[in-house]
Amino acid sequence: MAIEPISLDAAPRRAAAKVLIDGVSKRFGSGADAVQALKPIDIAVGAGEFLTIVGPSGCGKSTLLNIVAGFETPTTGRATLDGKTIAGPGHERGVVFQQGALFTWMSVQDNIAFGPRALGKSVAESRDIAESYIELVGLTGFGKRYPYELSGGMQQRVGIARALANEPEVLLMDEPFAALDQQTRELLQEEIRAIWRRTGKTILWITHSIEEALFLATHVVVMTARPGRIKAAFTCGFSREADPLIATTPEFAEAKRTIVGLLRQESLEAQRQETAA
């Protein structure tokens, strides 16, 4: 099984896109102090696809995700959901950050039920929704606990459940497992892959981990150093394999080698930029 190069802005993909990133660039500041974070980027993401984005530090990965989330406005171009321009945050897009950003004074159940309540659902219905997602993310029996009583991995499960409870059409994940130990991270990768298969959600996932990108994705985007742009894009079939040890196979190692080769020069350039700053 090999990863295969693909154009993510080909006309058929654009026409069927769930999420379309259309000529999006981002510039922060003005004048001599301005920083060009992103050059124009075109990506069409189909319904039910799992797109991972890898790139060196400072390449604009999170900025791009924040534009799709509606937290940032592009300098040029636009991001759309089902053909409608994204002009701000919306419940149809669930966001999970590196830190869970949970309400510390609320129980797990109340954290997850918060979104449905804000959308006008009754207390009883919101609690039923929360219970169903508590079960989905493997936290049955922990509904009455508070975030400070949970491990980091469990807190991230709550964050994922809270995002799913709003029934979003798209999940946006900004390095949600980056702060976790390797064993917990690998287990949660299997969990999120199972949730994706079960729910059929469209997912955009930012990561520094090449292994994570390949293990989870139907499509992988490799970005350049700042100003970020697409260096390469691939289709990837590892996410559809049932074997959790797929990452130990020669095919996976060869795919990783390809991505490492593409990223090495970009990482060196990003390091040079940091040193010169």
C-alpha cells in the first residue's frame, strides 16, 4: 500500500467539496513589520474525508485551521462550507485544541451537555446526548467527575465528546494529542479513527507527527516553511486498515520516508527563520 500524489484543488473535487479553501492567504500586521503567514492555498475536502496537515513550526497550519473555524479572517480568498462563505464560528464546525479547554467547575456530563443546551435543547435531552457521547469516547462511569480528576488523555476524550455533542458536520482538530505520552497518544489515535469510521464526520487535523498523519488520514497535506503553502498532497489508505500495528509495516515506513524527505528542507528553513528572528 503506497501513498499516492493528488491534486486537492482539481475541478471535480472543488465541485463536490464539503469544505473549500479557495485562494486563502493570511498576512499579519502591516508595513515593514508585516508577516506573511500563508501564501494562497487551495484545498477541497470531500464529505467524510479525514485530512491531516503536517509542516514545520510556524508554517501557518493552525492559522489555516482557525480560518476554517471562523476565528481568523483570510487576507485573500475565502473558506466555504457547503458553498457558503465561513464568516465566523458556527456549531456546524466543532473545534478541539491541544488543551481541552474544559469548564473546570462543570462535571464531564455538564461539559458535554453545554453545547446542546446552548443550541436550545432541554436539560433532559442534553443529558441524554452527553451520556451517548460519554459512552462513544469510552468514559462510561465518569460523567459525574470533574476535569481535574481526569488524566490528560481522558480530558481530551471529553473535549472530543463535547465537540461531537453539537452534531457538527466538520471536526477541526489542532494537535489535540500533542501534549500526551506516546502510549496514550497511540491509543487515542485508534479511538479517534474508530469514531471517524462510526460517525462519517469530515475531519481536518493539524499535527507535527508524520506517523499520526499517516495513521489517521485519507489525505495528507505537506506544507512548506513560512509563508506556508502546499508542497505536496497524497491519498493515504492506512486509516482504513483494521490492523492497529499497520504503522510497523514496510509500506508505512516507506510512506513515512517520503514525507520526511519532503519536510526536511522545510524544517531546516523554519529553524533558520527562528534563529534569524
